[in-house]
Amino acid sequence: GLALPANWTTVQTRTSGACIALDPMCPSSTRYFTVAGPMTAAISDVRLALTSEGFADVQVLFPNCDKPPNPPACSLTAMNHELVAEVTVYPPGWNVDSLNLELPDKPMVRIVIR
């Protein structure tokens, strides 16, 4: 797995393996984390973790996590051979994917590997 900081807490993992044709998210693994600290640190931490695992061609959108007006505040994509990582960072209290996992005082990070 990715070497993520100790202040990241996994709140849910979802896998999609039974695929239908033309489903861009399949097969995939999605993990949701709450993060202590600022969103800018979260995007920087996950970028470091991905490059340490051999992911390259990292492209960060809104590295200051200031995307207006709706979340995600910042995101990145990276590639490792056939795998693609898609990371999105959401502000505290945001109900990501309508899963009701949010916390009022911690950002949420969603990592999808497909």
C-alpha cells in the first residue's frame, strides 16, 4: 500500500471488480481518508507517496486547494505502468460521494486506483 502519514485515517474502502463494458471506474479500488491538517499538506503528502511507489506523470490541479466554487478543492492524477491514480481532496464537512463519511473538522481525501 501507499506510505501515507500517520494522521490519515481510512474510513472506507470500496472495490469494483465485476465490470460491465465501458465503465471507466472498473476495475478499481477507492479508499476514503480523513486527514488531520490542511488540504495543501494532504495533496503534497499523497503526491510524495505516489511518486515513492513509482507513479509518474503526476499532474496536480489547484495545488493551493483553492478551486472555486465547489469541491474538490484540489486533485491530482498519476500513472504507474497500467495503473492510474486519481486523488481528490475535499474540505471539512463535505459529503463525498454521498457516503456520509465526512467530519466537520477534517478534510476528506479520495484515492481511486484503476
